[in-house]
Amino acid sequence: MSMDSKVPGSEELAPQSQEALASVPAATGRKSVLREYAEAIIIALLLAFTIRVFVVQAFKIPSGSMIPTLLIGDHILVSKMAYGIQWPGDCRFEWTGPINLSPKRWRMPVECYATRMLIRFGKPQRGDIIVFRFPEDEEKDFIKRIVGTPGDTVQVRNKVVLVNGQPLDDKPFTQRIDPGIIDGTINPRDNFGPVTVPEDSYFVMGDNRDQSLDSRFWGYVREEKIKGKAFRIYWSWNDQDEGMKKVRWDRLGKAIQ
């Protein structure tokens, strides 16, 4: 918005008579104000889009597939620059009617379904918690932990995750709440593979091993579909509690590892 304190329409250096000023249509000032508001809104939308696409994006955790690392109601920040400077691709303009500025319903009119790296800082690593487009429905965003990187052999044997033939040390950040073992011919949850992760793809799993829909069920995540790396919990809300107890104060600002 313009910070010029002059009255719109009075920028000329030559003095004018009151009669001349009176002849200026009143609508001119009104149009100028409306134009300034429009410009401010457009700039704000462009800044929001730039930050959301290139820098950081906020998400809310809706399910328990990443318990105990992430809880239902955690609000997290995801770095779009964790692996490099991304350039969006496969973008589509989706007009959904008048802009709704409500935080719960606000969404950008442009949605991008893939990315490519302009400048790479590094590759996703085993143990990273990433947000990505769900392969079976790219309108949805999923969050999981990387277990297998390109070229790795991944297997699950009686709930034990093996990477390249070695047990994965995942006890510090996972939970298994069902003591039963399911046969791999019935369900891949507890017995799966072995499979070799393809190039430019990743094998991901939820930390809540017995209650996670992940690569055991629907396959790999392609690198171009990774939106970013989760790094911080900025807010956490427990709907099951009452009053101020709903806020999980001990989780605010917690690093995601």
C-alpha cells in the first residue's frame, strides 16, 4: 500500500484554486483507495504463495500414524528448502469461488503437484520425516519417515524392519501396540518384502508401525512428489481435554526428529 500522505489526485506542483479542486470527481479518491486495497491484497497473496511454495508451509496432523513422534492435533512447519531450492511443476489453477480468508478454509487458487530442484543442497536421508503427495490421491498430503533410500533393500520380518539385511534401530521413535503377528500373504503389515527401492524413490513408514498406511501398502514416494521436511511443532491442541489443558504446552516449539 502506498505510504504517500498526500490526498490522491493532488500531486501536481502548480497551485490550484478551490473551484478547480471542487471540480475533481469525488469518486477519484474512492477508486484510488480501492485500487490500493486491491494491490495490497494481490501483493499479500503473491508473498504467501512464494513463502508457501519456496520456503515453509504449515500443516496439521489429523491422524495417529506418526505417534509417538507426532500426535493428533500437532501443528507443524515443513521446510521447502531442506533439500534445495525447488521449482514447482504440474501447476493447475483451481477457481473455487470468492477468496475465503478464514485460516481453516483458506487455500491458494494455484496448486502444484510436483517439483524439481533448481539448486540442490542434499538428498533425503533415512530417518527424515517428510510431507509428500499421497501416490493414490495427490489431492492429499501424507507425512511419514523415510526408511529406505534409492538402492536399499527393505524387508519386514515379524514386525522387525530390515534395511540391507540389517535390523533398523527404530525403537527410540516407534511404537507397536498389537502383539499379534499377521501373515504376509494376508496383510503386509508385519511381514513384507524384500523389495529394492527404485531410483529417485523412497520407502516410507509411519512411526506407529501397527496403525500406519504406508509404503508397505501402496508403494514408493517419488522424489518429485516430496513437498518438504518437517522440522518444528509450533502449536499442539488436544481436543479430548478441557479448557487450557487442551494446549500441549510442552510440545510448543519442539524440534521434530
